[in-house]
Amino acid sequence: MTRTNRSLLLFTAALVSLLSSPAAAENEPLLDGDKLLLTNGVSTVEGSSGGGIATWATISGMETDRGIGISGHATLIELPNFGWRSYGASIGIANRIELSYTRQEFDTRDVGAALGIGQGYVLNQDVYGAKVRLLGDLVYGEPLLPQVSIGVQHKRSDDGPVAAAVGAATDESTDFVLSATKLLLAHSVLVSAAARYTEANQGGLLGYGSAAGKGYSLQFEGSLAYQLSRRAVVGTEFRTKPDNLGLGEDDWFDVFAAYAVTDNVTVTAAYADLGSIATFEDQRGAYLSAQLAF
């Protein structure tokens, strides 16, 4: 059994355990689905709830504090020299705790041959996430008090030899993220900021840290969005990144639009600028993601 299949099996077992708990036999459904539309965020490329490239303090799923929520996502990013695919699932518990798993696949296409790792070589990574809401509420409560969450994302690359070849120190590491998010409902504006303590190179796809001794640093993620209607949101995101390997790794930026097609299905489209990747510059292209949430 592959590592990915084992991860999905463990995740499914956890979900079944939750659904078969004593609370599931009571009259109140576990999957209450009572959150306001879009206030669960969408799935980021790392599987946590938020925007596309930035983590928010939101908790995944449509549950309130009375039950659980589940969601799954699939994401594609088409760049001039690379292709990105990610897919995964998450569980939200009582709008307080979030557990997530995502598989990332990064197609090097012709670049793989140029780098000597093979035409169309695909870099793979597993991301296991956990997030806890510490205080505040995204929508309700004090208007200037944001929802604040703390989270971890443990990342494991399947491509240790490639990471070592480009100078990374290791193929496994953990990010720590503190986020604050507020929806100013009267103004239809969402503001979010996050601090990420990380040593990941290109999000971890090229390993972590460097053999030269560079390691953890504090990075910033920010989002600003405007709610056009109950179902539609537009916005922009920015994420700084370390350059541990000296390859000219750039910060990330996007402009996005998200639309709730139904109460459970959300589609996000964006223009994403991922800058320089493995010395190949101007990696800008289309981002498309679909999320199913209950």
C-alpha cells in the first residue's frame, strides 16, 4: 500500500469514527451545514481553509459549533513551464478544530529533462495539517476582533534525492502558522493576515532549508476580498517566501474570484504569479479549484 493510500485510509477512518460517535445518534445532525456561505473559505494549495495561496483563520466545512463539517478539493495551476495538481480533504470539528490532508503533484514537463531528472518528472508531496481557532469569530462578536487561529502543516516530500541535489537540507519539515481573519459584514470586506514560520523551498516541493545552513524564517501571507453578493467574492492574495537555495525564489501573488455554485460547491478561478521556480522565471498562469463542502 502506498503512502498516499495509507494517508487516505487513516483520514477516512477518522471521519467514520466521528460520524459513528454517540452524538450522531441524537436528533441534531452532525453535519448541520449552517455556516454562512463562503465563510468556511476555500481550500488552499496546502489543504487548509483560506484563499488559494494564503491561509486564513477560518475552519473548513459548513458546520457550526454543534457538529462537524467535511470538505474535499481539487486544484490545477497551469504555468508556462510547469503544471500543479493538488487534491485532498479536511474535517472541521465544532468550528474549532480543522484536520486536513493534501497530496501535491508538480509536473516539471520539459524542465525535468533540462534539469537532468527526466522529461515530465513529477515532484510529489504530502501535507498533513491541523488548525485550532483560539479566539474571536469571523463574522460575529466584537467588530474589530478577528478570528485568530494557530496551525501546523507537516510536509513530506517523496523526492529526497532531487531535494538534496538542489542543495536542500532535508525532505521533511513542519510549518507553523498564526492567522487572523475578519469579515466586516456591513462593508462586505474580508481582511486576513498570517505569519508562517517555515523552511520550505517552493512550499516544500524542493525540500527544506539548505545544506549551507539556512533554515526557518518568518514569512507573511495576506488577503483582501470583497463580497459582491451572497455567492460571489473577488480578491487578491500575497505570500512571501524564503530563498534558502539561492535560486531566486520569488513571492507569490494572485487575483481571484470565488463563486458558490450551490450551497455545497464552490469554484475558484485566479490569475496566479508564482515568480521564478528553479531559475525559470515569469511563472504566471491560470489557477482553478473546485471544493465540495458539507
